[in-house]
Amino acid sequence: MSTSSSLVKKRIEKMEPGSVFGYARFQKDKIEESALAMTLSRLSKEGKIMRIAKGKYYKPELSRFGPLRPKESAIIEALTTKNGQRIGYLTGIPVYNKLGLTSQVSNTLEIATNKPLPSKEVQGYRVKYQQRTVPIRDQDISLLQLLDAIKDIKNIPDSSPDQVLPVVFKQIKNLKPQEQQRLAKLALNYNAATRALLGAIFQKVGINVMLDQLSKSLNKLTRYNIGVSEQVLPDKRNWNIL
């Protein structure tokens, strides 16, 4: 066994079971990347580690029945970071379930990223990607997830827009003023229907933040068929929402 291979193996042995790691974990060791890739590939074939994404590996936890597959959180972390930098975030049904917008659960992980990527299977999970034009930062993820829920309001399973909106009202009212401001700025990167709906939501809950900018970003002749009642969203006509 080569010196570099032995060093990689020792590093992995010291890791906690359940750890997700990539090439960056061995950066200080100054191991040639090709040698590192070969060693990790060999250890993966031997079952010592699991490959869960390009350049991303998992040290399995062991049970009396053998190695456990990676936890969902470990897979999400592997798919949404690269070299310690945030490149994506979880969205879709798992997030909407956590927000209390649907009771449905899904074995599909929807990941929002800045680059279009094909769907794939990862350790028993189906992974689908959605492209976003807005830069993805850790501090914005919860706001982006909220905007995604507004964008997808007509398509959230087991819910209607009238059922989803009261939950969204509460989420937005509980944001700090600077977070409400940031939410509006991020919304300018979303489609027109999302911007219109956020404007109407802000008016409903009494937030006078960037309403003029949101309004000016819309085509005055365009109508947005959201399917929400006037009882739930009284100001919808001001934003051409049907």
C-alpha cells in the first residue's frame, strides 16, 4: 500500500461514522488528486465507504445487520455543497411538509441549484434538480424555500392556495424586518406570478416593504390565475390575481 493510500485510509478510520466528506478533507495532506481518487474508489468498492455524489463519500454507520445507508440529511449535504461552499438547497415536497403546507411525504429529493443538472438515483433516493438564477447563500435558504412555496402554491399536494396562504402569512409575519426586505429582493428573481402574489401577501399582513418595486416589476395587462379566494387574499385584484 502506498504512503498516500495509507494516509487516506487512516484519515477515514478516524472519521465519525455517518461523516460525509470529499477531496477537500485531504487538502492539508497534499495528496495528488489522481491518487486520492483511486484510493477512494478502491475503498468504495471494498465497502469501507459509499460514494453518494461526484467527489463525495460517506463513512457508513454499522448495525448488527451491516452498513446502514446514508441518512437523508447526509445525502442532502453532499448534494448541496462543494468544497465547503453552498451550491444548492432542498426544496419541494419535503420542505413543504416541514412548513406544514402538505401532509404528503416523498422519496424524491428536489435540489435547487444554479446549474441545470439531470435527475439521478443516489442510495435509493431519486434526486431531481431545479435551476435558480438567484445566488444561493446559507442565510437565504429559508427565504428561498418560502418563495418556492409561493411559486408552487397551485401544485402543493393535498392543499389548495386557500389552505396554503394562511400558513405563509404566519411565516412571513414572523420574519424580522430585514428578512422581509431580503425576501422581497429575492422575489425579483422569481416569475411574475410569484412577485404579484408576494405583493398581495405583504399588503394582507400589513408589510409595506418594496411594494412599489414589486408592482413596477409586473406587466399591468397580465393576469395571474392563482385560484385564491378574495376572503383569504382581499387585495388580490390590486395585483391582477384571479
